[in-house]
Amino acid sequence: MAQKKKRSTAAFYASNPESYRKKLAYDKKRNDKPSRKKYRAELAKERRARGIMGKGGSDVSHAKNGKFKLEDPKKNRARNGHGNNGRLANGGTKRKSKPGYKPRSKKK
């Protein structure tokens, strides 16, 4: 069986070990936050309730209305800026400002 070619991010980290260590440190710090632990715990609780915990298959994700939904892992994990297809890719925002809008200056 032929070995699969690594995707661009995996190939980058394979050839840049210092960057990979930096990424792991960032991930560890982010995943240690109480808000992220709570987020993961909510999803795990829902997977247990549905009887799909530890069995692979669909992801349980948060819907915009606050409920949970089953979703294809590929779609769920590709959302929000991974690659060039993300909601905020290329520095864009979901909403555009009205013409002539000027942000307020910060108080000092």
C-alpha cells in the first residue's frame, strides 16, 4: 500500500520541529483553560447520553441556537479558519461595516 502524502500543515511541522514545539505549547496552554475544559465536557456528556462515546462516527457540535447536533467530522473540523475556506479567512469578518463607519477611539 502506498504511503499517503502529508497535507501542507503536517508537512510544514514535520520539517520545522521548533515551530511544532511552539504549536504544542500553545495548544497545551489553550486546552488547559477552564472555558475549554467546560466546552469539551459538555460535548463528552452529550456523546455519553447518545451512547456514541468512544465509538467514532459523527461529531457532536454546538449549533447556533445553543443545542447540540450530530455533524460529519470533516465538516465540523474544517470550519472557522482552517485553510482558506474559513469564516474569518484572510482577515475578513462575517459582517461588513456600513460605508462611512468610523470606530470610536479608546478612552485613555
